[in-house]
Amino acid sequence: MRPPRVRPGRLRQLGLVNHLLAKVLSRGAGVREAHLFTTLGRNRSLFRFWLAYSGALMLGGRLPRRETELVILRVAHRCDSDYERRHHLRLGRRAGLTEAELERTAVDDLSGWKPFDAVLLEATDLLLATDDLDDATWRRVRSYWDERQVIEFCLLVGQYRGLAATIRVLGIAPDR
């Protein structure tokens, strides 16, 4: 892991609003300081827009919370984002994923998953690998989800893929 290229901000760099948001969000994540929030918060207005978008995907979306966390954990695995993975293991537990399921999100073999979960993980893998879904995978995904949910799924995978890259490039350190 490289040293941070952009250091986490404090009150002066974040401004009062982002500083308070980062404190509240860090507590909600179960850590003293979530470096993701104190780093991205240095871009004051963009941080708040990003939070709204991320919150809409994670908490306000049409996908069930468990499935959202399953997708995020798979993206973290495929994109080799330890930061995302650690953060979302905690959130995945809260969303109802078992310890065995949490561990298996980092295993390439999809056997043993319930059919719905296997389709979801397969679609995530394919979208990350090819930036597309073949017709057969599309049909399987659509057998479970409506159009709005499929749109959300695509945006969720893209959001967390981009976030993994941002974390890597900025050198955001793991939370303690």
C-alpha cells in the first residue's frame, strides 16, 4: 500500500459541514475516522453530491440491502480494494449476510450459492470484466429484477468500481 497521496482532511480542510458529516458517517461505519470521508471531503461540494448519490444507491435504492452489499463486496474483491472490502464486511453483516457468505464473496467459484445470488455475482463479474452483459445473463438477471432495479445494479457496480480506483490512486489508508 502506498502512502496517502491526498491526506485526510481536518476541520480546516473539510469545512464545518463536511467535518460533521465525516464524523457522523464514521460512527455509522463503526470506526473512529473513515479516511474515505475525510479524504474525499476535501473537495467540499463534490463530496456532498457524491454522498447523496452513494446514499441513494446504498440506502435509498430499489435493490434489497443484502443484495446491494453482496454486489459491493464482489466489486471490492474483483477490484482488489481492501478498503472497500473491510468497510462493507461490517455493513454486509448488518444487512444479513452470514459469515460464510461474506467469505465466499471473495471466492471465484459460484457453486453453492442460491440461484439468485449466483446470478447476481455472475452478472457483477461479467459487467466488471466486459463492461456488458451477454443476452443469456441479461435474461437471468431480468427474471429476478425489474428495469429500475437493473439500472440501479449497473450504476452500483460502476460506482464501486470507480470508488475502488479512486481509493487506490489517492492512497486512502485503511481505517482503524
